Amino acid sequence: MSISLLDQLETVSARLEETLSAFQIAKVVNEEANAEANAALNAAINQRSLFWTTVMNSAQSTYFIGMFALLDTDKDSASLYSLIQEIEKTNPNSIPADLKPSLATIKTRYKQFRHKLFGHNDKNREAFAQRLNAAGFTWTSIAADMGTLDHAFKVLHELAKGRQVPAPADSQKMRFAYNLAVEGVVEHTRALLLDVSTTHGAAQTPTR
């Protein structure tokens, strides 16, 4: 059974929200738990390293899975590609020329690491992280890829609604419901880390 364009938009929006949220959680924790940025928070996280390592690994797995779901080309899947196919049925010349190549580039770049990340024969996360670094993956580069997926969805959403294609600079200013939700996740993550840092600092303060 084919999925309507409206249902696909809703599904892809939800997947994009989950993927962006997972990435932002990992990014915020990595930035704010740096020893130079916040020694107290860094110490608190190291004290509960097993928990925080699990959080980071889970977030990484989630945004990798999400990226591949968004770039899925299988039949009957709801993805950025399925949106392209539906839009091209009624308006074949409306898709920007650079949209498909940009998505294909991201998919190719991450494909080589997909099975290494989730394979049963490679449980050494540190070695995996080193391979990511060697391949040029950084928080900045991954954020740029996430931005490309976000822009692609907004382009397809506007086309599906019969509106003009937004330029990248304009799409960054567009605040969809999932963008607001992701911003909320960032805010809550920072609040949680502040609580962790404050609690740890209070526990280390000697009483008189």
C-alpha cells in the first residue's frame, strides 16, 4: 500500500526530529563536558563514566540510524528520497539540481561506517571513533551534514505544499515544529548538565 505524501511528510519530519535531537544531545555533552570548559562537569561525568558513555554511544547510534532512515531508497519507505519521488510524479522539473547529489554524497560518506558501528564483530568503540577521526569526521562536519538533511526536507516540504524552493540561508530561518522541539532538547540537555555540575561541585565542597 502506497503512503500518501502528507503521511510521508509527517513521518520524515518525526525521523528528522529524532535524528537531530540525538546529534545535539551528543554534541552538547561533548562541548560542555570538556575539562577546559567546565572542570566540575567533566569530573562529574568521569565519575559516572559508564552511564555517560552509554548515553553518548546511544545518541551516536540513533543519529546514524536516523540518517540512513532519512536516506532510505527502499520501496514503501518514507524518506527524503520517497518525498522526491512523489513530488517528481506531478512536477518532475521542480527538484533543485543539487539536492539529489548532496544527499547521495552524505549517504556514501557514512555507508562505509554503518556496519562497523552496528556489526557484532566490532565492539571496540574507541577504535571506531579513531577511524571516524581518520576519515575526517568532526562535530562540525556532521553538523553540516545534518544541516543539509534539514534543508532538503524544508525544500521538499515547500514543494509538496505548492510553494517556492527556499534558499539555504532562508531555510535556516524557517522554524518548523521539529526545529523547535530540537531546540527544546538542547535547552533541557544544558539544564541537566548544569544540575550535574552544580550537584557535583556542592558534594566536593568541604563542610565546616
